[in-house]
Amino acid sequence: MHNNHSIPDSLEKPDDLYHQLIEIYEALDDPQSMQFSQTLIFLLANEVGNAERLEFLIEEAHRITQQPD
């Protein structure tokens, strides 16, 4: 994943994570995929825990997805 935003790359094995997620999503239908995404987001948010940090990350994700490719 290309990092063109203000969040530092800190994953130890980003390619492994990417491939794991791709494998999971390929095995799911659309409703399962949506449920998986929602569950993963809430689990990760619970790990982060800090409301201000979560707000920043949500805003950053929204900004990144609005940028043209």
C-alpha cells in the first residue's frame, strides 16, 4: 500500500496483512464482507481506544478515499 498521507507506515509485514485480507474477502459474499468489515473496524477501534485518535483516523480515511487515483 502506498503511503501518501499523514499516517506513518508502522506495520511490520504490510504485504502479509494485505494478502490475508484479500483471501478473507474473496471467500465472502457481499453481506458477509460488509459484516466482516464492520466487525474488524470495531475491533480495531477498541484496540486504539483513544477517541481523539479514532476521530483523526476516521477523518483521514475519508480524506484519502476522496482523493483521485
